[in-house]
Amino acid sequence: MKNFSLMRISIWVYLALFFSYLLGPLVIMSVTAFNSPGFPRAAPWECLTFEWFSALFQDERILNGIKNSILVGVGTVTLSVSMGLAGALMLTQIWPKLRATYYTIIIAPILIPGVVIGISTLVFWDRVNRMFGLDADSFLSNGLFLTIIGQSTFIASYCMLVLVARLQRYDTGLTEAALDLGATHAQAFRKVLLPFMRPAIASAAVLAFLASFENYNTTTFTFGEYPTLTIELAQKVRYGITPAISALAFIIVLLTVFAALFNEAHIRRKELVAAARKSATVEELGSGNFRLPGFLSSNTAAVVLVVVAMMTIAVVGSATVYSPQQCIADVKEQKRMETEVRIQELRQRRADEAARRAAEQADQAEQEPAVEAAPKPSNNSGFGGVFAPGALQDDGADASEEEPEKPGNDSGFGSVFDPNALQSE
């Protein structure tokens, strides 16, 4: 029993640590969106403010990036889901011995780095553009076109995996029965296979849009004049970010939570309706008067969704009437006073340090004895003044003061060695 209790405690501790590690950064970033400092931080808390949301909606670059991301996402979803569905149908109908090879070829783009795909897409379509002799501003060089093509290259593989998982549970006898009843292949696909694949197609579309929306490695080589949101955020990070980025992250997280809760509530409602149909009588089913469960009836996800929606409405309503200017002014005044106190403390510390050093120098001067003057060196070495330090200087000074003697003719050779002898001759 003790071992079982210890195991349960360990599991709960592990789950707490796991979700803290997983959701902790999102919570901290969401908190920074409501703090007043100019740099995103959760502590110390200063003032509650909604100005960063206003700054976000006034940022033209971010809004333009969001618009481009939505356009690229829609194009990528259309192309990727179509390619993925075609690949999934081909995989289920191809010759069995070729399925492994075909599957490997289709999955290969997932294993290729996004940087390689981006560079390859740019180089390939540039060569195609030159081959047809088109201008640099042609459709094949458009940033939206290149980004959609580059992202669809590997996102289609994800879509195919989702669709193949659904298609493996499809009974091909339904298509054969439709063909036997006179339907064409297009009618059998549209009225039998496509409704069965609709949930998988929706899942693949959501996956493709999210993968396109957050893609950076491939997009950074292909966006051209249409930078997406991830490109704009990366460029802003290089020069410093503001809590407006945290506000954007909070909005994305909130929309994700709304979508997840709505989907869960919808699934739960379908289960409750199915249970109500099973318990209804034949007359009630025929007349359609059987009791359907309410949206909030036994639906926890729907209750949480309503609570989150009400909290969001309350926050938005508070943001329209709340003004943090007085709080921000008080915080600035408090920071100014703290700065002045720190400056005064620093000046006092420096003055005390200077006084202490002056006192130490005075004490050292009083303790040290007076140093006698060094004696002048004497010439009692036995060699006169030859080794005196100023002997050479004195001799040089005397020699410079005396006039040079005129060379005479006392050498015994007459005027033969006179320097002017040749000139006079």
C-alpha cells in the first residue's frame, strides 16, 4: 500500500514538473504582456497596463507579417492537402511491391533540412524563370509563390501521413458498391470517399496551416517582398524587443485555447447526442422530438470555454476604462528617488574612502624618520679628481670656453703640414 501511494505521488510530481516545464514559459510571457516596463519581464511587477496590446495593433510591420502569413498559410493548405490526398490515394492503390519505394520518396522531404529546401526552391525557380526569358518581377519570382511552393514541398508529406492513417480504415467495398449502382468514379469519390475523409482532411488542413505559420528556415530564403510573421519577429529580435511581442504571443495562446476548448466541447456534444439517440424510442426518433442535451449539460470543456470567454470579455472591457498613467508616474518618481539616494550613497562612500586614505598617508608621514641628505662624493680616492662624476663635464666646459690655438710651424718640417699650405701656393 505504501509503495502504491509513493508511486501515485511520484506520478503527480512528475506531471507537475512536466507541465511546468512545458507551460511555464508561456505563462511567464503572458504575464509580461501586462507589465509596464519597456523590456519584457515578469518581476519586479510595476503597473498593470494594456498599452502593449495597443502598440501591437499599431505596428505596421507586425500586421503586415500576419497578413502575409495568413496568405501563405491558405495557399500552403490548399496545395499541401491536395498533394497529400493524391499521395495517400496513390499509396493505397499502387502495386504492393512499389509501395515501400513510393512511401520513401514521399516521406523524404521531411528528412531534408528546411534551409536546403529553401535554397533549392529559390535556385530552381530562378533557373526556370531565366529559361523562359521572364523578367525578375515575374510570377515565378514572386515571394508568395516561392514561399508557398517551398513550404508545400515538405508539409504535403505530413498531410499525406494523416490522410493515409484515415484511409487505411476505409472499406473499398463502399466505392465498388457505388460503381455497381451506376455512379461514376468522380461521383463515388465525391459522395462516398470524400465524406469519409472529411475529418482527416480537416486535421491535415489545421496541421498544414500551423506548420506554415511557424515556419522560418525555409521562408527566410523565399519570402522576397512578403515577409511573414516569423521573419518580422526574427528581425525585431536583432534590434531589441518590447512587450508588444508578449502581447502577440498571449493572443496566439488565447486563440489556441479557444480553438481547443471549442473542438473538445463539440466532440463531447456529439457523444451526448449519440447517447440521447440510443435511449430515444422509435416514435421520438421519427418525429425528432427526443430530448437533446444542452450545450453545457455534462460538458466540462463547454463550461471552461464559457468561463474563458467571460474572462476575456471582462479584461477587454476593463482595458477600455483603465488608465495606468498615474501608476507609471508614481513608479518613475520612485525610481528617480531611489537613483538619487544611490548617487548620494556612492558620493558619501567615495568621500569616506578619500578621507581614510588621507589619514593613512598622514600617519605614515609621522611615523617615518626624516631622511638625511645624501653626502656629496669626495675626491679622496688617491687619483685626484679623475674619477669625480663631474670631471668630464668640467673639462669639456673648459675646453669649449678656450679659443682653439692657431696651428704653428713648430713641427720641425716648416710649413709642410700647414692646412693652408696648398691653398696659399
